[in-house]
Amino acid sequence: MPGETPRRPYNSERRREAAHRNRAAVLAACRELLFRDGFHATTIRAVAERAGVSAETIYKSFGGKPGMVKALWDITLAGDDEPVAMADRPQMREVLRTTDPVAKFLLYAAFVRGLNERVAALFALLTQAGPDVGEVLATAEQERLTGVTAFVTHLEETGALRPDADPAHVVDAVWALAGPQLFTQLTAGRGWPAATYEEWLANTLTATLLPLPSREG
């Protein structure tokens, strides 16, 4: 109507950028407080105050403390907050398209090392928090099992498994060998450099999973 002030157009891009900034601030604050004060002392209110947002914003974005901690786990594991599945990331795609099995295991071991280096400290912190984080860790482990299962299926389909190998047993073995528990035991517990763990994992996978060389004569 004449005389009315024109409404400013809705800017969805600006809104998305603000939401992204808030999310980053919340997760950074969550990480800082978790490592400073521990899981139980890190409350939604404390994170909100540290991040400069409202508690309501955190509840709307993450659904509560478990969702916030799981989001922190995800970005720590991946190394960023991009909405790209681990299987679709460049390093894993290189693993899958490499045809030489020995080279494939070398690349996979490097991929696993990177994941564990990023997440090991957070894993150790959360495992000390007791049953309150059980759902977060259980979900993370189920996601990891899904990824390992897909990798072993790929190995079976490309002939990179011994003919007598039981794929279900192989999944369990790779899941155990590549997990943050064993990585932490060997590096923090036994003092292995991460590079030593990577080499050991590649050698172990190669020795136990690849078909044995045929003997002629």
C-alpha cells in the first residue's frame, strides 16, 4: 500500500551462514569445555554462554547434549563439518579405486590412522564418562562397523580376500584392528608412533587377508 515501507527480501543465504557460524561456535565451545571440565560438568547452558548463543539454539540444532557431543564426534572424526560421508571422501575413494591389493591396504591403513589420530583423545575422554555417553559411542561404533562392512564387501568383490576367509569373521577382525581402542592402547599405552601403528596395520591386513601365493611344483 502507498506509504508503507517496503519489506526487506528474505535472505536465506544469510540465515544459513549465521546458522553455520553458530554451529561452529557451539561445537568449538563444546570441545573446549569437555577437555577442560569433563563431560558431566559440560552443560548446555555452559556451552551456550561460551559460544554466545542461547540454550534454545543448541536444543533446536542438536536436540540436546548427546546430539551435540555426537556432532562434535563426527566433525572430529572427519576433520571438518562438510556433509560428505566417509566413504565418499577423497582418501577413501582412492582406497576403493586402487586395484593392487597391497597398495589398497597401505592406503586403508593410512586412512584409518588419520581417523584415529583425530578422534583418539575425544574417544578416551568419552569412555571415561560412563553410561551417560553410551548411546553416543554405540552409535559411533555402529557407523564404524557399517563402514568396515562395506570395505570388506569391496575386498570380497574384487578378489582381495583369501578364498577360505569368512567375510563376517573378517569384518569383526578389521573392526577390532582399526578401532580407536587398539590404536590408543598401542600409541598412548605402549608408546608406538602413529606411523608404526599404520605400518603394522597394513602388514597385518596384508598377511591375514590376501590370498596366499600359489606353490608350484
